[in-house]
Amino acid sequence: MVDLHSHILWGLDDGAKTLEQSLAMLKVAAESGTTAIVATPHANFRYPFQPDRVAQLVEELSAASGGCPKVYRGCDFHLSFDNVQDALENPAKYAINGSRYLLVEFPNGALTGMGTAIGALLGRGLIPIITHPERQPVLRRIPGEFEEWIRMGCLAQITAQSLLGRFGKHAERSGWDMLRRGMAHIVASDAHDETDRTPRLNEAFTAVAAQMGEAIAQKVFVANPSAVVSGNTVSPEAPKRALRLQFWK
């Protein structure tokens, strides 16, 4: 499996605190079947993105771990005005493995102005991967804007533990709905430590395979994230219509 979202680099954000903890997280990932993992420290007002430091820590972590799993660079790109402007000028700076795919995190509030930002990134040749929409208060309801952005070419990544109930019933229900409607293209860990929010993907893989079939599980845990890391094309199907009304707030 390939994990596109992890806070595995130490000392950069609210993820790993030490090299030892980073190595412990990598051990959990390897033991649960992950062969490659993308280090995606936050890029926001609280945690400014440091690409040179990220590259250095990826190199140090890879050397200390023996290269298993393989570690790639990326970031958890907060969709703010300053970040978007910088990404438009330096598109490879924030992208996963220097490719055209960009993991984007929405603010917790309304979606005002987000469509403009998404359109600008797409117009620059970047492909936004909307991260954990099932945990965002507006996106988890799967509004029309979200479906429109998927049709425009965005991808969506949901959190493995959301499917297992770690982030509450609303996130769990929304995550499964997105998968069933073809609006979740990647499942990743969003790992922050080795004991609670871990980089373990195998349990969610088993759940998806049981409910939706092995082929879907392989697509969202292996094929699609592998294509992202390699910079290859991911071609999702058109989103399906909702099968029932959403009643949660």
C-alpha cells in the first residue's frame, strides 16, 4: 500500500516529535503492509512550510530506516490566499514528490472563495487532492460544490481511521458514502503518532475490501496513490448520485 498523507517527519508540526518516534511510525507502517509513505507536514499559518528542511529530514529518515518503507516528500497544503499565490508561482514546491498533485486542506468553516482557489490551482496545471473531506463540517455533507470540483478534475483523499469510526459517526458515514459514490479516490492514514493516529492502513483496507470488493480496495490504497507519487494520470469515474438523503449536521 502507498500512504499519501502522514505527519511522520519530526519537529515540523503536530506530528512526530523525535527521530525515534518517526522510526516507530515507519515500523508500524511497514508491519501493516505499507511500502511507500509521503511525508506531508502542515503548510499553514502555524507551521510554515520549509521545503529544504523537509528534503533534509526525508533523507535522514530514509537513511536511518534503511529505506523501508520508501519515504517521499509532500505537504498538507492549507488552502489560504498566501499559500495559493505562492503555489501558483512555484507549483512544484508543495507538490507530492515534485509532481503535479497537491494535497489540499480546507479551512473548517464555509467554502466561500474555495472554488476560485481550486480553479486557479487547476489552471496552473496542479491537481488538488482534497484531504479528509469527510471530516470537514461542510464537505462531509457532500455539497454540490464538492461534486463539481471532482468533475473539474480534483481528487479526494479520505482518512483510513474515519472508515473505522475514529473521528465519529458523521465522518464514518460520510467517508463510506464518498467511496460508494466514487468521490473518494485515495485512502491515507493522516498519521500523527505510532499509538493513536497511526500509519496503519491494513485494517481499513480489509474493511473496504469486505464492503466494496478487493478491486476497489486495491484502487484506493495501491493503484491511485502509486500513480500520484509517480506523477501518472488518475482517471476516476464520474461521481454517482446520492442513494439517500443526508440528515446529519
